[in-house]
Amino acid sequence: MNEFVVALGWLGVFSPMALGAVGSVIGCAIAGQAAIGAMVDTESGYGRYIGVSVMPSSNVIYGIVIMFSLQREITPETAPGLFGIGALAGVALLLSAVYQGGVCASAIHASKTKPEIFGLSLAPAAIVEGFSVFAFVFALVLAGGIPIAGVVG
């Protein structure tokens, strides 16, 4: 039983990075497809379309930092906390990246026909990014409460 609990701890440590990466891939692909479509339909502004399409990639960075903040000795006592924080933060990052990709795609579609709203159309993507930041900060704060080997908190 202890081996299973420890395995869940390991899963929790690496989940934020892995799930953040999966979400970033999906989100960037969704927005990237919209960027390619916009480039076919417009005569200029290609760089901004590509720039917007990479916005969901920030979630993998958050996941990497969370993963490093969770690294410590994994014992049956620390594993449940590591799993809970890592898995839930990872799911939050994944979903945020996917939905941010959709929002970015909408911003690209809208701004190709009405270029003057480009900046304003990015506000919803920034709001979605804010939820990633909330999950990121929440995970970092909670990770500080999980004991490191030999330290009683």
C-alpha cells in the first residue's frame, strides 16, 4: 500500500509540468490554426497572429515551476499532499491553456475582419491567463506547507 501512495506522490510532482504541457500544446494548436487561417485571409499583421497563438504556452512554464517547488523526499506522509497539489494544479493549467487557446482563436478571427479591436480582443485571453496564475500561486503557497525530509513544520 505504501508503494502505491508513494507512486501517487511521484505522479503529483510531475503532473503540473506534464498536464501544463499537454494543455499548452492543445491551446497553441487551436490558436495556431486560427492564425494560419487569418494569414490566408489578410494582407498584413501576420506577426501579431503568431504572437497571440503562443499565449497558451505560458502554462507549461507555470507547471515546470510548480514541479520544482514540489520536489522533496516522497514518503507516505508527504505523498498525498504532493499528489493533491500537483494533480489539481496540473488539471487547472491544462484546462486554462485549452480554453485560452479558444479565446485566442476568437480574438484572431475577430481582429482579422476588424483590426482596430485587436488589443481589446486579447482582454478575455488575459483573464483566462489570470486563472492559471491563481492556480500557480495557490500551488506554490501550498507546496511550502509540505515538509521537506527531516523537517517538521
